[in-house]
Amino acid sequence: MPLLLGPFVRCRFSATLHVLWLVFAGFTCTGSEHTATATLPAAFSDLLPHFLVEPEDEYIVKNKPVTLTCRSTPATQIYFKCNGEWVHQDDHLIERTVDPATALPVMQVTIDITRQQVEKIFGLDEYWCQCVAWSTTGTQKSQKAYIRIAYLRKNFEEEPQGKEVALDQEVLLRCHPPEGVPQAEVEWQRNEDVIDPASDPNFFITADHNLVIKKARLADTGNYTCVAKNIVARRKSTSATVLVYVDGGWSEWSKWSACGADCSMWRSRECTQPSPGTGGKDCQGLDLQSLNCTSEQCPQTVSGAEDVALYVGMVAVALCLTLLLIVVILVYRRKKEGLDADVADSSILTTGFQPMGIKPSKPENSHLLTIQPDLTTTTTSYQGTLRSRHDATGKFSMTNGPLLDPLPNGSHTLHNGKLNSDPAEFVSRLSTQTYFKTLPRDVANTSYGTFNFLGGRLTIPSTGISLLIPPEAIPRGKIYEIYLTVQRKEDLRLPLAGCQTLLSPVVSCGPPGVVLSRPVILSMDHCSDACLDNWAVRLKKQNYEGTWEDVLLMGEELVSEPYYCQLEAETCRLFSEQLGTFALVGESLHMGAAKRLRLVLFSDAYCSTLEYNIRVYCMDDTQDVFKEVMQMERQLGGRLIDEPHVLLFKDSYHNLRLSIHDMPQAHWRSKLLAGYQEIPFYHIWNGSQRYLHCTFTLERLSLSTCELTCQLCVWQVEGEGQSFSLDFNIAKDTRAVDSEFLLMDSNATALAGPSAFQIPYLIRQKICSSLDAPCPNGADWRMLAQRLKLERHMSFFASKASPTSVILDLWEAQHFHSGNINQLATVMADIGKQEAMIFLVSDGEC
């Protein structure tokens, strides 16, 4: 700072400083540059300077400098200070005037700030400037003015996605504009025309820039674009097409017609209110109804010879048809006789059937078998496999041939029907019927079987999906052919709105409409964090017309409803009295809600070029999606290069980022131009695919380079992350996709009768009769539920005719593959029931 600063430090008693002031005050400048010193009249010498104009915040656009202005009165000097350093006096532009109202001198100083000056400290701190004004009395400082470099990035953080919506449905189009300084303003366009919510109240733009169409109209069909702009640039998102479709609706029925010559009248209606449009569904149901008239309404005619001949002809035709029907029935019964066999073995109701020629070992503790076979049971009809439930390798697959092997004659009649050995033909046959038109023809993900009152189980291998049909769920005397399949997400239009996301596979079991005496249990994986405080989890069911309905809200189940859910850490158990198509949909209640993603890494099994690819899959953490990805990679010839990791992905609107680091630069380099890859948030949360992947293309500098070590990171912005430490040889380790992940379940996909259950049928009945009755000391089904940690569902169990049987059904569904029946026996012993002794039998003794 020049020596001019000295005189402006106020001091009343220093003679030396007073002399200096006189010296410097004599050097006044009449020009507009170089110095900012002036003398003040004696009348204003006691006034402190005050600012008429202070510097304001400015943005540097491209390379244009900005000008800062400071004006003060009365002032002898004004200088700018930027980021703690004085601006050189030669950079100041000075103007002096006199205020005509007060006669006070006015001094104005301006400086220019360039982009280069700001960039010198860019990223370390914000660039700021302020001016300091002096008078003979003292100094004053202005406010700080911040100078920022303006910009607007090209890529939107979230772009709107196209949707197909029904008429009058609410539509939400999301938009997160690119990062920019100053922050970008957002406007929406429809077909290039700006949307103004003030003129059309059906539109609403939220504070976070999302567009809401309150009720979709036909006129709202179009291309919607999110436009972000600031002082630097204007960016447009990709257009999202919104298609508003109209499902057809029936008009009112017309009046009944007059009674015709055939003694009937009719009425009609048309599919015109509204007519189906833009891909909407046609009306369901009949458009024509007929009704027989009463005798008084029928036209009266005189009978004659013609009428007698007509009646005689009608009688003759009826007799011919009757004879033909009798012949068909006789032929059918003769063919069916070859498929019947008589069975006499009461073990079908206990532990299964021991094949002839095998003599079971005599149990050492035979007194422990407290229940003898009931040989007085009346003749029943049985359909199912009769293998021993402990012979795991002998369990009969329902997809490979006859349901039962022929057995010796006896008192029980067994209808030994056959299933077609070709699963594809079975699925094709089902899909042609009225209620099965939506059944996918994916044989690999479909299981089916034939069941009666003894129940059974259907399982889709390697998916975690199964259907337990408890004993007595199918009424006695009924035999049902039941299927279980996983629906592909692209095959169905599952409506998701707002913060909703799909948490489970879409599973179909059927045929819908069958009569069940008690609920079946459908087990399927889910990918939520299982914290109901974070979610509103709904069970959705597809009705006959193909639309999805909310049938249950988790945590608010009513025991009177036909559906009930138990949400475990990774599995959902659905009790249902109706078969159909189901899915779990979650709506996050706040940003703490998270869904589990499974991160899986694959690479090329064989590499003969310099390029080498690593594929990172980000999928819902459910077994069915993992199975699909593994099968797809096996077809591509890929291999798994690390154990899968699990990442909690939060509903924070932040994207998922993937990057690769720490490669040996002397041997490898990445062909990725940016520092990371990014998967948009909405593609994961409510996208059309349940698995996504990014590919990292690496290049080795020599074909002799085979060792690859690196760090691969996957993280959500401002959220959780996972890292993979890779170290392998791309030439030696040429294994295909690990077989242990692709092994199908060794258990049969369909089991009928006793082989489908851990607990024998008669023993189960004995336990139910013992625990269903209330006990004063609490040693009943309630204690059983507590010991099995199922007390949260007490009200549901209590609503059933046999609470114990429902608890045992749930235990069977949870522990079919891993259950230890002796552990259940220990629980029974703790309750104090002697029936527990029946479990303490080895596999050979059963």
C-alpha cells in the first residue's frame, strides 16, 4: 500500500501525523486515474464516509470481465481489496462529483475482474472483493461482492421418462436439471410449446422441478421436454412421450325388443362410452342379451300338419344325439379302465410308501412310535407320488412322467392319471384357455403338477419361489392341475407411480378361480430392507381383466381378508385363499428407505485381443433375477470373477456411480473417457429392467500381459458403496460361469402327497387336536407360535379354525430344505406335549 494510507489513521494528539496530513493533503489529483486522494472542506471534516453504491455479486460469462462499482461520500480515498490483497491503484477508474442536494463531494471507483483472476483460486475459495473508503474522520468498509464463473453442464442428472397412462390418471414426470452456476431455472414444454400452469391448472410444477399432470386428458398426449437455462446456456432433455389411452366402456342397454317368432326377445349395448382409443382395451362382456318370452307374450299360431311334422323331426334328432352320446361315454370308460389301479396301504396318510422288496430295519425304540396306522379309514381317492419322504433322491418329479407308479391291488382306489411328458405342450395347452392367455411360455421358469386333498408343493428351481398346498386345502373329491410360473416384467404392464418400486418377482399361480378350503402359502424373495417404518409395502394382484389392484397393505392386514403376508428378512410368505398373479410393490415413506442391489462382476472367459471387458451388473437382490443373469452370461461365454456383493440403494434421487482404479499403468489402461460411469437413479428405482449393467473396456499394452489387478468401486452419490479387489490371470483362469451358481435345485419341481411335507399326515392331525384346544396354563398353539417366533401373527392364527395347522403350514414353508424335525420335537417337548416323542425317530425308522 502507498504511503498515502498513513494520514487516514485518526489521531488527535500527534503533531507529527498532523504535519504529515498537511503534506499529503496538498497533493490532490484532478485527473481520473492513478490516485484517489482528495481534500475535504472544513465543514465536512468530521463526517465518516458512507456508501451510496456498494459492489454487488457478479457472474463471469465465458471470457467477459465484470465491473465492480463503489461510490461514497464524503471520501478522500477509495481502494478495492480482493481476497485480502489491495488492488493496484493503476487498476482503479475514479470519478469525482458533487452532490447538488448536500454539496458533499462524491467519489466513485470502478475496477474490472477477469476470468483469469478468478481461476487462480478457483476450487480453493470463493473470489470476493470489497472497497474501503477514507475520510479525515476514519474509514468504512463496503459489503463483500462474490465473483463466480458461470456455467451449465450438458447432461441432466435425471431426465423424464415416457409413460402410458389411463384417462384421468395422475402423471408424474421427473426432471433434475444439470449442475450449474447460477442454478438453472426449469420450464416444461409439450410439443415445443411452453407449459404455463397459471393458464392450465391441470399442470403443476413442483419445487424440485417435476411436472405433475393432475388428470390425464387425451389432449395431454405428446412429447414432453424439460428445459434448463441460466445466464450461460439453455439445455433440453430428451423428450418423453406420454400416451393417454382410453379403455372402452359400455353404453346403457337398449330396450327389450318385441317377442319374435322364436318366442325370445333381445337387447344390445355398444362399446362407445367411451370408445377405446390409443391402445386402450376393448369392453369386456356381452354386447347382446336374449331372454325367453312368457307364454302370453309369444305370437299365437294355429297348429297344423306342418307343425306336427316339425315336432316329429325334432324328436328323431334328439334320439340320434342321445344314442351317439351313449356310445361316446362307453368308449371313454373302456379306455379309462386301463388307467385305474387299486392300492391298499395306509402309509399314504403317514410316512410314505416303502417299495416292495425292501424290508425296513426294526427300530430299537419302537415304543416311541405312538401312532399306529388307521386301517379303518374309508376308501378315498388319492393322487400323488407315494415315495418315502426321507428318500431325497427318489422324490418323483411331476414333469417327467406318470404321477404314480402302478401298485398292488388293495382297498384304496387310486386314479393314476398321466401328465404329458413335454412341459412345453402343457404350458401351450394352458395358455390357449380363457384364464391362461397371460401365462408365459417360459418352460424353464414354470412348474406344474396334479394334486388332491393330501396337498403338495411346487418349486421353481434356483429362484426362491415355491407354492405350498397344505393338506385339506383342496376339498376332498377334487383333483386340480396347478401351475406356478415367474412372469417377465416386460410381459406385464405393472403401474408404478411416485416413489413406488417393484420389490419382488411377478409370480403367477393358477388356475384362478379354483375353490380352496384353506390358504396356500406362496414364498418369494423381496429386495427391500425389511424395515416397515421406511416403506408402505402393498401386495398387488392382477384381476381377470388384466388390471392391477391393491389387495393388502403390509402392517394393516385384516384377518377377515383372503390374503395375509409375513415379511421376513429376504423372503415374503403370502397366505392366499385365491390363486392368481401377485407382486410386492413398495412406496418409500422417506429417503431412508433402501432396496438391496446385488452387484455381480463378469468378464470374458477367453481373450485373444488387446481389449478386455469387465461387466458389472446391478440387479434386484432376488434369486430369480440372479438366475436369469447367470443363464444369460453362460450363453455369452462369460465367467464370474468375484463373489457377489450387496449394496443398499436409498431413495435419495442420487445416481449410482461405477469406477475402476489402481491398474498397473505400465501394462493396462482404461478406455473410459470420464472418471466414472453412472446409472441414473430412476433406471434402478422404477425402470423397466430389474437388472442393469455397465461395461469397463480395458486395453493391455501387450498380448503377453495376463495379470490384472485393480480396484472396482460402486457407490451411490452421498450414500453407501462397495468395492471389489480384483487380482487374477486372464489367460490361465479360463473357467466358465461357476457351476455352483448355475446348479438347478436337485429336488423335484413338484411333489404331491406325503413326500412334500416333513411332518406325516396323521402325526400332524394328532398335534393339531392336541394344541388347538385352549389350555389354562397356555400350553397350546399360542406357546407354539411364541417358541417359533411367530407371535406377531397371533391374531391371524386365531382367526382360523385350526390355528396349529396354519402354524405348521408356515413351518413347512420355511424349513422344507433346511428344517430339522427334531428341533420341532424339542419345541413340542418344551411345551409339555408327549406328542413330541413321535419326532424322535431316525430317517431309517421312518
